Amino acid sequence: TLKKNELAVFISYSGNTKEVIEAAKLAKETEATVVGITMVGNNQLSKLVDYSIQHSSVDRGIKTFSTRSRVVQENIVDMIFIGLVTKRKEQLNKYYSLFMSR
């Protein structure tokens, strides 16, 4: 269960994926901070989340072979992770040392 000081990240290329919208609504009810990653434009997810990160990668052609938007979205998730790790470095060092000693 999400808590008030936790982060939930939702990714939808269109920003209108039914299941993603429903999950984001549930996350908002918990008072967690909700982030949405979508293409640029007016969409349901961008309106719903606390922070909307929009990218301009446009997929054309056969959907199964279009990876450009997924790569962009994965890079955004990596940047969020690195930012959180950097901010919480002191807290995380004790956990890293537990794994490094094994």
C-alpha cells in the first residue's frame, strides 16, 4: 500500500491507457506523490498526476518495432531513480554495506 511520502510513477505513451489511469487514481487516493510520463499533449494522465513529464518522441510505423518512446521513457525513469538515490545517499549507504559484505 502506498503511503503519503512515497512516489508512484506511471508510464503511458498516449496518456490515456485505461488501466494506467485507474491505477494512478488509486495512487492519488493514498496521498502518495504521483508522476506521469507521457507524450507531449493534452491527456488524462497529465491532468491527473502531481507531476507530468512529457516527451516529444514520436513513434511511427509498426508498433512492435517502435522503441524510441520506450527508450526515452526508460531514461526518464533512470533520471528519477538517480535523483532519489543522490538525495538519499546517506540513508542508502547503510543498506549498500549490508549487500557488499556478503
